[in-house]
Amino acid sequence: MKRFISFGSIEQFRTVIKNVQWMSQYKGKDENDDVIMDRTAKSPKITAVASEKIHGTNAAVCYSNPDGFWVQSRKNIITPEKDNAACAFQVTQNEDEWMRIINDLSLEHDIDLDKNIISVYFEWCGGNIQKKACVTGLDKMAIIVRSVKVSPLEPQVADDGQE
């Protein structure tokens, strides 16, 4: 059974900075359950990976042996018949290439596709998906982002209660 696999959220840089500062200054709570902060505490140095926003639409290719191959937008499973900016249509036209990526990931990281779903997330951009972006007017394209998710298959229960 194809199932939607959530991407989660990507925080803005300013939110990451605020959270690191808060965590380094937070010292606990007092007897009245009020937060104790040390505003003089020094924040740690951290290493982070940042990227420029492409200004497209988030999508993913998902696959498991029991469920097969599917495409999803940020919030829904999409198909060429129920599409988002022709994303599912283009992905299904290139299914062999997407499956090569999924199979390579499965082999490299020893992922059992009988027990897990691999989701490869990408930004679907170009064309007129979002106006006034750096990729506006270019051919529509999938730019894979550094996010791959492995989700265990959960048992499916039929109406009669059988797994």
C-alpha cells in the first residue's frame, strides 16, 4: 500500500541561531517552575550545512518492494492524472533513472526494500513553477536535495483484522 511519507520542516538560519542561543542559556527551572536563563552564557560554535532556496515545489520519489514506486508532493501522493506542475508525469517518464538511484542507495547502505521504504526528496523547479526565481524560464527539473528518508514498513491490517 502506497503511503505518504512526511518530509518534515527545514528551519530558517535565524531560527537555528535563536534555538542554539536559547539552549546554551537555559539552566532549568526554579522552585516556582519559572525558567532560569544565564544571558551571559557563551554560545557554542557549531558547524551547519546551509543552502540557497531554489523556489520550486518539494517532492519525493518513494519505493519499497511490497508497495512499488510512487511520487508525492509536500502533502499528497501525486500521479500523472492528479499532478503538481507536471512533476509526477516527468518522474514516471524517468522511472528507470529514479529506480537506479534508489537501488544504488539500497545497496550502498544495506537497506532491505522488503522491509523499508526509501524516499528521495527533491525540489521540482524551473518553467513557471514560481515566478521571479533564478530558475524561472529554464526547463522544469528535479534537483535532489540532501535528504533521503528510510521508513520501516508497518504491517497493514485488512477490514477482517488480518495482517
